[in-house]
Amino acid sequence: MYRREWRKASLPTCAGCSDAGCSASGQGRIIHRPGDSPLTTGIHVAHPLRMEVEVLELRTKHPFVIARGGQSDHRTVWVRLIDGDGLEGWGEAAPSKFYGETPDSVIAALKVYSALLPDDPFKLEEAERAWEAKLRGNAAARAALSSALHDLVGKRLGVPIYRLWGLDPCMAPRSTFTIGLDAPERIKAKVQEAEEFPILKVKLGTDRDLEILRAIRDATDKELRVDANCGWTVKRALRMLPILDEFGVTVLEQPLPPQDHDGLAAITAQADIPVIADESCLTTVDIPPLVGKVDGINIKLAKCGGLREALRMIAVARAHGLMVMVGCMIESSLGITAAAQVTPLVDIVDLDGAALLSDDPFVGARIDGGQVTLPSEPGLGVRRR
């Protein structure tokens, strides 16, 4: 699929956005209490905020392996911000050692940030700037706080976050489902398990990439997108381009190490499919150096540090004519639902982190059949399973 065809081809087919069953209908109402004036309805603020933190033990159905390794057991951090009325905002930190974070470092960072919780949860921009100024890095920790604060604000107003931003959830593209590295027979079994998903994302970046693609194609004729997770050289990537074309691959994600911008440019110049930067693009400042060298960027809350920064990245990428993808780590539906709030604004969605789990502790956004469905409840709309 050529780049110019992407936006048209990736638009979702939402069966009746005006139907009662659609996630765009039946939105949460603004809370009204007796005596409230129209200007203050639902915006009573109770402070100070306090924070509670809990480590979540998650396990994938299969070992999730990419070019730089993998495992089945994953630990994330559940953050709850609680106001004076007992209303809670929730967020999840999904740390990655690749970006210098662990559950322990997240907890340590949250202790620092806890001294800077806003006196007014509606001060979203101010809060996120204060956290970053106090302790840079620690993007996953800050993303959890950002999600929790947005969740609390949405609950205060009685509306989902995407509605606060004026977004139509029916505009979200379909999500991919990822097939991790494995032996050919197990890969085929994983493809069968993913029968409901129309688009597969295939992990590559090994010396067995051709064998992996053959195993996938032996099992399915679905649309394929691939992610080499920095595992190729320029020479290897250029050799792989005609092979990707042969197997009908439609997207190539992060073929090279993060800093090899010139190499990415050489590959993009030769590729007929979009080349997307993931590990090369963490925050807004990384976007301008990539202009003309890739076709798009992949935004993850655990890389960029929060929902406000994700929105800025989308705006800057669009201003430079780049495609936008939103992705995830291995995380529960809590973290996935936070990332899913921006899906109506992007071209490519890869939010299968919770779908890969054997036991998701939360209920929130879904990707049944690949279709992103956002909750209609206020805030993130997430609840415990």
C-alpha cells in the first residue's frame, strides 16, 4: 500500500455512529448539584490531592519477544490521585529498561512528584510542566500522573476525556495485533489465535526474518505491518524492502538504531511503504530532525511523558506533513485506555498491550476485531475487572 493511499484506507467503518450502541453515543452528563450555577456545574474542586501507588504483576499469554529480547512477566505501576471528596483519578506507568525506567525508579520518581501535585486538578499544563522541571526523564512515571489527573478532571466534569477534546471516537483507525518473535510453528499458532484481528504487526529484526514472514503468510493473507525494533543495518534494511513488498507488508517501523537518521532517510527514499520512527522519536523536540527522513512517528505515553505532550506531538507532526501512529508497551487496559483517547487524531493504531495479557486487571477501551471502542463513562472510563 503506497503512502498516498494511507489515510483513506485506514479510516474505520463504524456501524452507525448515531446508534445507541456506539461508544460515541450516551456520553456522560455534567454533574449537577442543587444550588450550582450554570458556570460552576460539575466543577467543584476538592483538594489537596493525595497519591496512592500499587505495583501490578502482569503476564502475557505467550512470552513477548522482540529484537532486543523479551519475557512473559511484566510489572507496571498503578497510580491513584484522590481528592478531598474521595474522587479518584487513575493512571498506569509502563516502564521500559530501554528508556531507563523500572518499576522501582517509577516509584522513586513518583515520591518526588508527589510534592508537586496541583492544588487544582484542572491545571493540567502547569502540573505537567512542574513535574518535568523538577525531575526530567521518568516519562512513564509522568505519564501515569498525567493520565490520573486527566481522569480526575473528566470525572469532575462528567465527560470522557476525548469529549473534552472535541473528538469523535468513531474516527479511530483499527488497531493492529502483534505477533512476537518465536519458532515458525508457534508463530502460526499465534496467528490462528489472532483470528479476529484484521491487521497483524509482525516483529522482525533477526537473522530469521524471511522464515518468520513465510510462516505468517502460510497461515494468513491478512494485512501485515512489520517492526524491526532497531534490529537492522541500512544494508540489511535495503535488502529487505523487496522482500517486504513480496509478502504484502504495508508499513515498516523503526528498522534502524534510534540515532541513525541518515540511514532512515536512505531507507525511506527507497521504500514504497511508510517508514515510521518509534525509538527515534520520544518527544516533540525529536520530530523536526526526522522531517524528510521518515514518513511518520509513533507516539507512546511511556516515551513522551503524558497526554498533553502527546497532543503537542500530533500537532507538530501534522504541521510537518508526517503520519502519526499511537502505540503502547505491555500494559493493562488502564494504560491502553489513556493512550486510546488520541486515536481519533492518528493514522495508525497499535494498542494491543492489554489484549496480549492472560489476565487484564482492568476494563476499559477495547480492540475487539481490531475496532477501537472507547468507554462512554466520565474520565478514562476504566474500572477494576
